[in-house]
Amino acid sequence: MADNALTDLTIAEARERLDRGEVSARELAEAHIAAIEGARALNAFVTETPERAIADAEASDARRRRGESGALEGIPLGIKDLFCTEGVMSTAASGILDGFVPTYESTVSANLFAAGAVMLGKLNLDEFAMGSSNETSHFGPVENPWRRQGDNRALVPGGSSGGSGAAVAGRLCLGATGTDTGGSIRQPAAFCGVVGAKPTYGRCSRWGIVAFASSLDQAGPMARSVRDTALMLGAMAGFDPKDSTSVDIDVPDFEATLEDGVAGLKVGIPAEYSLDETPDDIRALWDEGIAWLRDAGAEPVEVSLPHTAFALPAYHLIAPAEASSNLARYDGVRYGQRVEGEDLIDTYARTRGAGFGAEVRRRILIGTYALSAGYYDAYYLKAQKVRTLVARDFERAFESCDFLLTPTCPSDAFAIGEKSDDPIAMYLNDVLTVPASLAGLPAMSVPAGLSGGGLPLGLQIVARAFDEETMFRAARAIEKAAAFDARPEPRG
Amino acid sequence: MAVDTDTVRRIAMLARLNVPEDELDGLAGELNKILDWMDLLNGADTDGVAPMTAVKPMPLRQRADAVTEGGIAEDLVANAPEAAGAFFAVPKVIE
């Protein structure tokens, strides 16, 4: 079998071929290692781990011969470099963690490896997951494998899980982990034409994932089919006593109900997600999505989420406030880089000034200001109250529907450098993904069509808390109807 | 203008973040733009609304007050920029 035929497989297809003995985990790993070497121009990986991949794959093949197969036995994955991996450098794409080699493994990556997954390497991201374009990485921007028709400029893959999106779309791994704080799985999935799912807050353990905004951060899968994300999430999720916000609730077999369809379900269409600036192609795709679901037996109902417009500013207070607190740990004492100063305080300030990039510094300052004496009530507390209102909106909407359908993003992928001068223009990328994050709800993006410029567009499904099964069923219905089979031109 | 260069200098100090003098002005402008945008929040009526503290309200779990791990001092200092045996080493604090 030719190598590109191996890198083109979905996880489910690879699993079948492995089960039938038509391919070995080692062959799969080798095909992906070659693909990664050939696509370094994308800058999708911070650290490639080919030797680890071969060792993992050989161990997997040995387990399979002994009849011990996990749910992801022999499947080669990329791990976002926000997950701490034992013995493998983990940087959060920040200069301050350059060279940091954890002595422990994050719960989610440990779960994946326990299920038999093979690690290809650590994927690039926005620094500390703060960004929507993967341009804030200390290791440089990631290129989206897609190009706009008639325009050869390199495009952003979205962010913060930009390396994950580019690697999955570019056939450099069969699936990847991402993390989503305000859209960091769904937006890059939409920009790269792949599937990305953020589960309910508390479904996946945050232990060992470098913290950005603890009340919002959730890990989730990115892959090339809805089924693949469902089976990856099944392996990633689960109660973990090491994360106090991990929820002790059974993890259903998401794959088992995937094909149950949407007949008899009500799909809510939130009026407030129709923005003045929504381009016609995205509006048309949304209408098409509604029609697909109606054809599949679902009943569209209009719903209202009246506090939608307040979600983004609330998010951009809460997330930096939590980040400024979380990032206080980078002091040049316990791990990471240190810049010596005149005294201890000066050492802290110099270390942090040199180690953090511009966007991270900006968010630390905003967060520190919002939490400082005299401003806490006006900013942070106000934002947390607005968050309650946003969450209530969803609760009311779910009284009259089973899931929501919206566009994932207000635009398709933009060029590298195009929006980097204006923080607020960049923040607006997340306007349709942030509300579900604030409410902690499961939400995912499915590639559903191409924009006028020939770039992938995603539709977003939002479901009730801990109802990922309905989310996956609806996403599968969209996937079947859309039959999205466009792919980026290979480039080296 | 809520934030001037003195305020940026002060919050940078609170955040233990070295910001070069010639960047203070630009940062004040950026922070003001972001804070102006956040004033949108004042349009939301939050009278009598409790701040959200958890996605799914649940009591914090308790566990037995017992040692669950330990003896990993070597691991803990493995990434320290400077360590002395099993201790983190920092610049002298007291003269």
C-alpha cells in the first residue's frame, strides 16, 4: 500500500485495517513520520518524536499479537504542546517554557496512550493558547495547508490549536488533541476543514494541561470524521480525582449512538448568531445546514439567546483575569527560563518580561488590572454575572430544542499578518464559539462546505451539558448530508 | 481614559512583569481600547444576578487526609533553572 494511502485513512478505517492485519502500527507510524518530514514548511510541530513513535508502534503491534487491543491501538496522533508529556519537551509555545521537560504525564494524554495511541510529536499553538491564528507562538506561525483560490498568500490555521488543525488537515496525523477555552478547537477545525469537538466542561481532566483560564479550559479531539472524534473523546474523557472540576459521571459509548440520526429532534436556530457582518456564503451554508437537518427529520425552531452580544467582552475579562493568576507561577524559580536581576523581585520581572510574548503580556496586564483593588467589582464580578445570564439563555433555549446549529466562525481563514495589529478584530473570530464556552456546554465544528474563496467553512453544533451523544448524532447528520470531501493541495 | 502610563507601570509591577518604558504608551492605548470595548458589559442588567462560579454546581469533593504521593523531590527540581540538592535556589533575599 502506498504511503499516502495510509495517511489518508480515518482513524476508524485504520482501526479496521489494523484489526484485519492488513497494516501494522509500525507501518502507519512510518508513513506519518515521512509525511511530517515532508511538510515542515507548515511548522505544525514544535517537537517531532519519530523515535518515540516507532517505539510506541512496536509496543502496540506486540500488544495486538498478544490479543490486547485498546480503543486506539496503534493509531498515530499529534499532541498539542499544551499537554505535559513525560520526558518530552512541553512548551505551551512560550519562550518561558522553552526546554521544560515534564516528569509527569497529563491525564488526557495518559488515557490516550493507555488506549494504545502512538505519539508522533507535540503540535504548535498560540502562546499559552492565547490567540485565534497561531501567530503568537514563540516557535513561529503555523501555515494552513489550504490556500485561497487565485491567492498564494499563506493563511492562518486558526488558533489556538492551529498546529493540530493543520496537522490533521495536512495528513500528518490521523487525529490530534486540542484544547478549547473560547473556541480554540472549533475555530481551527473550521479554518482547516476538519472536525473538532469541545466536550462539556468537566468531561476531560485538566490535570497536566498547562492552564490558561481554568474555568473555561477543556481538552477535546480533532480528526477527519465525526466518528473519529467520538472515539477519541471516549478514550480521552473520564473522571479524574486529580482535577477538582472533573465530573464523576459515566462516559457513554459515543460511537454506539452516532448513527441514530436526528429524526424527531428539534434543532434551535439562534437569531442572535446572524450578525450584520456575516458573509453571504456563511449565511447560505447555515441555511443549507438547516435544510439538511430538516430532510433528516429534525424540526427547526427559532430560539433566542438575548445576551449573546455580551459574551465576548465578558470572556475577554474572565479569561485574562484567570490567566494573570495562572501565569503567576512562571517566576524563573521552579521551572522554565530565568533572567537574573538585581534582586529576587527584579529577577521575577525580568524573567517574565523576557519570557512572555506580546499577546500574553497584554492579557496578563488586562487581567491584573481587572482583578486589582477598586476594579474587581466593576469588571471581574460584572463579567461573572453576565456569564450567568449567558448560561441561562442556553438553559431557556434548550427548553424548546435539543441542540443548536450555528456557523462556527464569522469568516473563513485569513492571511498570516492580516489581523495581527488589531487585538479586537482578532478577538471577534471567537464571537460564535465563546458563548458555549462561558456556559460550559459541549460544542463541535463540522466541515460543511467551501467559501467563495474555496476555503473550508464549518457549522457548529451546541448541545446540553453532558449530552455529547446528541452533539455527535447531529454532527454526523450534517457530515452525511454535506459529504464534504474537498482537501488541501499537498505542499512541501 | 481609564489607563495612563503610570497605571500601566503600576499594574506591570503588580504582575511582576518588566515592561520597557518606551512600550508603556502603546500598551496604555491598547488596554484602553480593550477596556472601552468591555464597557459594553454595562449594558447588561445584572441586578440580582449571582456571579457564575461553576458550570455544573457541585460540592467540592473530600478525601481522606492521607499522604497520596511523595518522595519525588528530584522530579520537582528537575526543571529548576538553579537547584541546590533538593532545593530551589534563588538570588539572595536578605543581605
